[in-house]
Amino acid sequence: MTDQTTTDSALWIASLIRHFPELCEELAPGRAAPFTTAVPAQRGPRDDALVREERREALLLQQSHGLAVPGRSAAPLRLHVSDAIRDITDGVVELEEAVCARLGVPRPRRALVPERLRRLAALLDEVAAYSVLSRHVRDETRRMARRCARALGDTEQVVRVSGRCPRCDSVSLRAFPDRRAVLCVNPACRCTDEECGCRDDPAYRHLWPEDEWAELVAAAGCRAEEIDSAMEGIPQ
């Protein structure tokens, strides 16, 4: 399988690791300590840390099993966030188990979502040897990362990059600072690489990670400093 597919999967996994914990915080916003017991009026930093940890554990319990926590007061939940948490949690568990089964490694032990994602990332080089599995990992991690972003109400910043796409010759290059990557956003962009995802995935977008920017600059006619500025969110 192409290195590009592995690179794409790594980027989506990194995005999920970074943003998935924020869903737990968004599940019941605006409450000092939902799902926790009453907190003394005066407490120190250590007590605050314990409260935050208790809250996180309670939210993760709800996330993993859809359970209410005994003894905790009810708090208004954002149902779309709860649905996203459950969908992503189930998806990550199923994906890791499928990868382990295909690679012939022991069934993964139970763990929270970020830890499972880190274990998946560590297996990407081995996954790359199986083309169908590699595409599946890329597609699923992309789907879950986008679901996470939508639930958080995030719109990823996009900065236009000059020059023309080396693959389709259109002025469709855009920098995505959150991913540290440049993408061609032309839906009709196709290339001649038989292993490339554009051949069988209408949602696929050609991507240049940071270690390929020099190559892109030479082929597309853009400037290296322009891409660097775009990654800092500075429009050109």
C-alpha cells in the first residue's frame, strides 16, 4: 500500500487523539461538576484535580457503556455529543480488533479511546502491507475524526496556497494547519497511481505532509515561506 495512505491514517488518528477528550468536556457543559458528588465550598488545587479526574472518569464510563453513574445528579446532556462519543468509541474498538485479527496479534486489552488510538498508530507500518485493510483504517479514522470535529462545532481553518496542483493542474491547493498538510481540494482531481485512493474513493483528497512540502514547492510553483506562513494561520 502507498505510504500516502499510512500518512493519511496517522494524521486522522493524531486528530482524534487530540480532540476526542474534548467531547467528554462538551457532554454536559455549563455545570461545575456534573456526575460528581457535592464539592466543599473551599478546596485546594489537589481537591480541584481530584474533582476533574472524578468527572472525567464518570464521563468516560458513560461514554463506554451508556451508563448513569449511581449517586450523581442528573445534568442536561448534549445528545449529539453523546451519540458521537458512542459512535467513535465503538468504531475505535471495532477497528483495533479488526486490525489485530488481520495482523495475527493478540486481541487488544481493554483501554480508553486515546490509548487504543495510540496502539493503532503503532501498527500502521504493519497495516500498510495489506491494501484493503490500510484503506479501511484510513477511511474509518477519517470518518471518526470528521464526526468528532462536527460534534465539537469545529470548522478547520483553510488557507489558500498559490501554484497549481501537480496532479490536476488546478489552482486548488489549500493549507490545513490543524493537519500540518497541504491538500488539493478539487473533487475531480485524479492521478495515475494505481494504488492511490482517488481511484475508488470520491471523498479522497491528495495530501502533502510536511516532509513533502519541498517536493510540492518544486512541482506546484508555490513558495516554501508561503506554506510556512499558512501553517501559522497567516493568510497570504
